[in-house]
Amino acid sequence: MSNQSTARTFGYIRVSTVAQSLDRQTDALTAAGIDPKDMFSDKISGARESRPGLDDLLSRVRSGDSITVVSLDRLGRSALHVMQTIADLEERGINVVSLKDGENLTGPTGKMMRGLMALVAEWEKDMNAERVAEARAARAARAKKGEQVAGRPRTATAPDTVKKIKKMKERGLSVADIVAQTGASRASVYRALAS
């Protein structure tokens, strides 16, 4: 039996939070002729490395099969990751179809577009890595000068910090002022005042 006669069309849908509904994407894939039993889904951020629904789908698809999505961004956590996923699937003989206008990646034009998108995604990744490195260097330089470095607020558990917070409150400072002056979190300030 040839791949053509046994080829299957699957659907993949993803939303970023459990509070969001899969209904819109499910309806779009159903309208495109995908059987709901052949749809795989995740309610998880695209930034997460592991997506159980997509992982399950990728383990089931075979050469000649197709995966349909509402939009290509559902397939990955970044433009580069989406392009890598599509390239891996194409290498396995699996076609990716997007219902979103302008996202047809089949044929020679699609191949050229994938190449351009991969270049842009690689550039985006390099620029992001450069920005992260610059931000780390700037934080390290500020820390050396003894400046407060942005990040998670400090907790106020040391006895001297608790005393300082209580004295500030006795002087009439608001919790917001104490937070601003000490760098402690609002919750820590309330805990210190209650102790």
C-alpha cells in the first residue's frame, strides 16, 4: 500500500494558558476537514520546552501525513523553533499546512519563504542573545558600584531590617514608601510589621 492511500491529516492546537479556550482553533480545523479524533492539543505556553500534545502528535505522524494548524506560531516557542520544527517534519516527509493567509509553505515559493524566515529567526536569536549579554554586563557593573540591581525584591527577615521597617512605619512612612526605600517586597514589609 502506498503512502498516498494511508496518509492521514492531523491537527494541532495550542493556547498559552488553561484559562483560554481551544474552541476557536478546534472549530477552524473542523471546518478545514480535520476529524476531532485526529486533533492534538496543549494548554501550555509556547515558551515551555515540553508540550505533551505536540510531542504525542510528532511521535505518531509518518511520511506522507500532514499536520494542519490555524497559525504556524502554534508549533513553537520562537520563529526559529517553528522553522526548525517545520524543517524536521519536512525531512520526515510530513507536510505542514497553516490555515492563516500568507503562511503557505509548500512548493518552491514556500521553500524560499522558509529559508528567509529561518534567516530572520536566526538573526532574531542572535540579537536577543546580544541584548541578554548586555543586560547581564550592565547589572554586574551596577552591582559592583553597590547600586540596587533590578530583579526580585528582597525579603525582610533579618532582625535589623525588621527593626528598621518598624521605625520607618512609626515615623509615618507608608508601606509603599518603605518598599521603595528598602527594596523589600510589600509582603515582607507587612510580615515585618506584624512580627
